[in-house]
Amino acid sequence: MDIKVPLHAIAHGRAGDKGNTSNISVIPYLSKSYFYLLSQVTEGKVFEIFRHKGVTAVKRYELPNFPALNFVIKDALEGGVNGSLALDSHGKTLSFFLLGELKVILPEECLPNGSPYHNQRHGIRKNWTGF
């Protein structure tokens, strides 16, 4: 059965920043999830999630042997970490935002063991109000 879950249910992120550019890697917990990420975690979707921050470009790099996706996001940090008035605009906070905002549809067997999203209709926990 396919379910819809937030990206954080099947992947974790690593992030960094340099100047006004953020770098976010999305790494699936299970390698079999990687192929679903390829089709659903796109440059266009990442761009839309960060559009409100004034992003001008998103480039995706595929790392199938790792497996992971790496996104380089231009102008995502409102002038850069030291120049921004944002409370915490570092790349790591943007990775958490991406993992929570982007939803993916995939077979339930792509969820890691112990996931609270197992056996949940539409992948949404009944007591979860985070999205």
C-alpha cells in the first residue's frame, strides 16, 4: 500500500551554508527509498518550498552510490548568515524545514522499522498536528 508521509519519515538531512547559498543533502534511511526520492524530491519542489526566502536557483545533484540527493540553493539565506536579520537562517534550519514541508508517496515498506507512520491511513498519525 502506498502512503503519503513527510520527507522526514523516510530521510534525514545534512546541511551547510556559504555566503548566501545553502547546501542541503537528503539521505534516505533505507536505500530502496532513494528511487522514490528521485522522482518526487525535485529542484522545482525545493524551489517552491523556499520561494518565500527569495531563492533564485536550485540545483540537484544525484549521488546514487551513497545514496543521497544534494541541493545547492542560491540566495536562500537572506544575504548570508552574518548579513541576515533572520534569527537563525543557517542551512541546518532550512534542512529541517524541507524535511517537514515536502511530502512523498511511496510503499509502506520504505518506512524504517519503528516508524510511527506504519499502518496509518494516508501516513498521517492521528495525534500528529504538525502539517
